[in-house]
Amino acid sequence: MTIQSPDMHDGLGVSAIGHFSMHVDNNGGDHKFFDKPQWVNGCSCSSCENIPVQYTFQKEFDLPTPTKGTWFDIWISIYWSCINVSARRSCQSQDVHYYGYVMSSRN
């Protein structure tokens, strides 16, 4: 999955992601990748410079591929433009909900 932050032209793109989970309808199940935000794209508590606006997350998880015609939901929080404020990192953020539909199944 590739996510993208707004381009604020500050070199501080997608710096962290959090509260990342998915649900597959028709008894397909749920999976929580993680709850608390995690730094990505080389960003950390002490350094966050020249961060791209996109980040691609790839991880296998234990849910079967949904059948054709199944709806699914993805929830994720995206953090960008993270800067140091009073000895802690402050970020812009957006909670995103994606509702998708499986057009075809892999065999």
C-alpha cells in the first residue's frame, strides 16, 4: 500500500504512520498491523529531514484473499511535516478511511 502526504514544499513528507488496521466484509476477518504511530522514511525522534511525500508499506498478514465482490476497509493515520517543538516532535496528521471493493480474485 502506498500512502502520500500533502506536499508542503518543506522536505518533510510522510514521517510516521499509525492506527493501521483493516476489515474484510462477509466474515473475512480483521487485522491490526499496529496501533501506536511508527516512524517511517528514515524519520526518527531526533532527525526528520528530506522526507519523501510517499511511503510504501509492504507486509504479509494472515487474512485470506477476499473473493470477488467483497468490500473491505482500511484505516490508517498519516503524519507529515514533523518538526521539533519544545523538545518534542510535532506533526501534521490525517486519519484516513479507505473503503474498497474486490474486482477480481487471485487463484
